[in-house]
Amino acid sequence: MIGTWWMTHRRLSALLRNPAVLVMTLAQPMIWLFLFGELFKKVAELPGFGAQSYLDYIVPGVVIMNAVSLNSFAGMATMDEIERGTLNRFLVTPVRRSALVNAGVIEQALSTAFQSLVIILLGRAAGADYPGGLTGLAVLVAASVLIGIVLAALSNTLALLVRDRNTIIGLNVMLLLPLTFLSSAFMAKDLMPPWIRHVAAVNPVSWALDSARTTLSSTPDWPSAALHASWLLALTAATVALATYSIRTYQKSQ
């Protein structure tokens, strides 16, 4: 516990020394929110879309996709520590290997939660409505944090095992579009082609979106939200465990 605290304090101190990173990375979700919100607003008029306005529909999509985009490159920070020798120095100290992973998880979770709240406020300022109130918004932020942790853990695992920046960048770029457009981020499932609907059903991004959107509606479907959230929680635990195992594997290879 103490090790996790100090490792987290170290990471957050570094982040607070350069807060512009959090602000600059909000540029892309702002483009998604305002450009797509205007460009595709007529989509909400399609029969069976299921939302009164496209802006209402897209805000959760932008929140979740920002979490995916923000955390997919978490492994680059791990690469920096590997190249500087910082990680190797920590590995010869008594600090638990899980503390190294947990510190990264907490940092990414706080960053994701902050940006998610900013996007929600921007959406509200643009006219988005959240019938589910604070409870629904809390579920949306929690879902963004969980999917963010999944992507961050996988990115860190890749960095520890492959140790090549180009590979991390290439895989992230290759996966980002499928994760985005083979989910319900920008289009209702009922209007998708059948094969995309089937893929979206097993896409963790859709799990996060489904658990958030149903709780943001005026008539929340809590059993459905709990089911999708449980799948996401299980995946989060598995990927964090994988990242911890990868640190041990990395240490043995040194």
C-alpha cells in the first residue's frame, strides 16, 4: 500500500508539472463533439435511432472514445522509463511490482476522469441533456475510467514485452478505428449492418457505452447496465494482472 502511494505520488507530481498535456489532448474529443455533433445531427431523425438528439447520443461516445485514445499510448511513458533506466532502478528496490502497475492505473484513471468531466460539461454547454442525472453521469465517468485502464494496461504490457515505440504506435493506430467504428460510439446498434452489430456486441468499448447510455436515459435498465459493467470489470482485472505479470517477465529478462 505504501509503495503504491509513493509511486502514485511520483507520477502525479510529474503530471502536475506539465498539466498542458491534459488540456492539449482534449482537442481531439472537442472536434468529435462539436464537428460530428453538427455534421450528423440529422441522423437522430432516422426511424429507430432511439435518441431525441444526436448530441445527446454522441456525448457518451466521445467520452468513451477519448478514454480509449488517451490511454492507448500509456505504454510510451513505460518506454521512457525503460530507456532512461528508471524502471530497472525501481526493480532492484523492495517496492512491490504490483505497486508500479497500480500507480500507473491510478494516474490514468484520474486523468481519464478529469477529461471525461470536461467533455460532459462541454456537451451540456452545447445543449446535451442527461435525463439520468448525476447517477447516470457517474456511471459514464466510471465506464470511461474502466475502459481506459484496460487500454492502458494492454499498452504497458506491450511496451514491457516488445520494447519498441514503432510497434506500439503501429498497433494503436491500427486498432483505434476498429474499436471506434465497430462499436455503438457514433451509431445506434439497431441501424448497423448485422455483422457490425455482432462485432459491437463483443467489443469492450460497446460494453462501456451500453452500461453508460442505459443509465443516462430517463428509464434506466439497471440489470443490463450491471451486466455490461461486470464484463468490463472482469476485463479490467485481467488486463491489470497481465500488466503485473509482464513486469515480472521483463525483470527476468534483464
